[in-house]
Amino acid sequence: MANLSGVVQQLQKERDRAQEEVKGLNAALAALAGLKAGPARKRRTLSAAARRKMSLAQKARWARRTLGIEAPTARPKRTLSAAARRKVAAAQRARWAKVRAKQQKKAA
């Protein structure tokens, strides 16, 4: 019987702990229920004219895309002049010469 009373006491302690946990969960639910669900800021409304402008602009973009016409923002490919290419090549040769000099210095 002594063993049985110990089990009963242990079960009562577990019940009390579970009740406290349920109280905490209820408090958390009550706090969350008070919060407003949904977007915090108000959505902007557009006039019918603005919606129409946006619609026409989108339709024009779709038409350009389906017809294969490139967007007007695409820039033409740029090319370097011969003088600019020579300058770039000379600068690159100088950089490589510096790298090779460091490597030779390390090896020696």
C-alpha cells in the first residue's frame, strides 16, 4: 500500500504541472487572439485611369515580347577603339610582368 500512495502522489504532482502548463498556453492564446491578423498597412487604391494606363503598358510589354522586339532599354554592344585596346593590352602586360617578377623573386 505504501508504494501505491507514492504513485498517487506522483500522479497528482504531474496533474498539477500539466494544469500550470495549460494555464500558460491559455494565456498565450489570449494574448495572440488580441493581435490584429492581416496586413498592418492600408492598401493603396488606384483610380480607373491609372489602372487603365498600367494595363495598356503591360499589354504593350507582352506584345513586344511575343513579337520578338527587344526592349527599348537594351543598349547596343560597345566596342573598344584600337587605341583603347592597345592601352588595355599594355596595362595587362605590365601586370603580368609584375607577377612574374614576384615569382622569380620568391624562387630565388
